[in-house]
Amino acid sequence: MSEVLSDATVGLPSRSERQSPRVARFLMAAGTSLLVCVALAVCAFLGLLPWRAASDGTIGFVALIVLFAVLFRTGLNLRFGDPSLTTEQVGAALLLLAYIMYQAGPARAVLTPLYLVAMLFGVLRLNATRMMALALLALVAHATMLHFLYLRGPGINPSNALAEFLVLAVVLPWFAIMGAYVNRLRIRLSDSHRELQLAVERIGELAIRDELTGAYNRRYLMEALAREQSRAERLGTPFAVCLLDIDHFKSINDRFGHATGDAVLREFARLVPPELRAVDVYGRFGGEEFLIILPGTASAGAQACAERVRAKTEATAFPGVPRVTVTAGVATYAGKEPVSVVLARADKALYEGKSGGRNRVVTIG
């Protein structure tokens, strides 16, 4: 009822992802407003409420819906600090309820709890200051309504009116405080959920990334090979693998220290991806060995890719060492064979390259 419209309404053309939560809140508010109008009609039918009060209340809620519909359709709501206009809508609903109470007669006691229903829509959106301001607005509006009823003449008992106001003076501020507390809990829960999501994403990254280089680890590479094998069997497309080994890496560790060796691994992991396509998969296979998976690539294309990586490595100045080279063994998937066989051929090609003097690319099959 109170949040008559959020940032959209039924029939509005724009339902962006940003606006969708406001649309959901509007649907809830619109449904509540409809129930309040039904309640007014029932009270009027039972003779507890003048039909004029019921009709004025219904017209008032419809007018609020139209007003906020215009604000949201024109985008004027985006100029407010809270684009959902929750405070404004709750405040308007409270004032409208006070007006209905002025005409309610015997039904006033039945309709008074609607103040709480109106403020309920601010619980998950507003802080303590705004909730308390709305509670005070409701109290001032209700007190003003009682004052005008008293001035209008007989029909109101001052003692009952005072008791009615005192009850609201206790209930509404208490409700505002509790509502603000619930909102703080919601914010904390939302923050915790966001942190948990980030932690899960981080754990997922750690599970597939090599801790030192940040490249994919052996586990992920084997899974990627299995996926590529399945795709190749299904579609009949080729794929190739390049097994890369940094030459004389043990000597680098022995001469310059393991810290320098780690720096070489990190730098090598960084310089390879620019030479690859977006569909290619690259990672650390173990120790100083790295693996490139090249989907849809035949032997010639794989050899050219490995040669680019070899040449770039040789031309790159690595930190702490005078020169770094790499040897590559290339193999292509022959079909209907385990991926271990493809890797074995790439490893054999790598061994031949090392035996032949290193800093070269050798292709087998």
C-alpha cells in the first residue's frame, strides 16, 4: 500500500535488471493497496464506514498510483537519493490513511493498524532516521485528525482519543526502531552473502589455478583435454597440444636461486597468452613444463604457435638471468585414442628437441 509504486509499474515498457527488484516491490505494494481498498469497501458494506470515506480512500490510492507511475515512467525518480521513492510513498500513504480516519467513524479503531501496514514497506529499505521520521509523521497526522474531529463537535470521547493516540505513540516509534533493526540485519546478511560469493569464486579460482604463476593447473588442463577430446570425437575436428619446457631450469635455480627461478616461471606464464587465441587453453603442467591446448588446430598451425612462443621467449629479457629459452614438443590428436597417448607423443617430441640441442620446436603426428 505505502510503496505504491517502486521504480516501475505494470505496463511500463522498461524492465531492466536494475529496475526489476523495484517492480517486484511495486507488485507487492499494489496488491496490498487493493486489499486495503477491499477492506474499506467491506467496512462500508457493514455500516462501519461511510461510503464516502471508502470511495475517497480508493480514489486516493489510485491517484497515488498514477502520480508515482508518471514519476517512474518519465525517469524523474532517478533524481532522488532513493530511486524507489520509498520514503515519499510511505509518507503519502500515511497522510492518506489519516484523512480516511477522519471520516471513518466507528471503523477508526479497525483501520488504525493500517499505519503499521504502510510502514512495513519501509522496513527493508529505510534506516532508523527515516523510519522514525515516518513514525512521527503518522503521529502528527493522527493527532491533527483527532484535533479536527474534536473541533467538529460531539462524537469523539477525549479520553478515548487520548488513549488511542498514546497507544500509537508507543507502537509506531517501537515499530520504527524494530524495522530499522531488521533493515540493518538485512544489510549485514547481504554483505555476508556477497563476501561468501567472492570467497567461493576465489576458492574456485584457486582450485583451477597454479598458485605461483596464476596459469591453469594440471588438474584443469586434464579436464580441458577430456572436454576437447569429446568435442573432437563428436564434431570430427582436430586439436593439438604443445608441451613446453624451460631449458636448463635446474641450472637457473642452482646459479641464481629459487626466487629467481620462480620469477622466471611467472614471467614465462605471463608472456605466452598474448600469442594464443581466446579458445586456446594454457597452463602449468608441472615443474617447469607448460601445456597449450589448441582446439580446431592441425599440426602446421600448432607448430607455428609453438614457434611464436619459442621466439618470443628467446627475445624476452627475464628478471635476474641473462637468457631464457624454451623447447616445445607438438602433437595432434589422431582420433579414437586416449589423451594420454597424445601427451606421450608431445613428450616424445619434447625429448627429441632437448636431445637435438634445445630451443627448438619438434612435431610428431
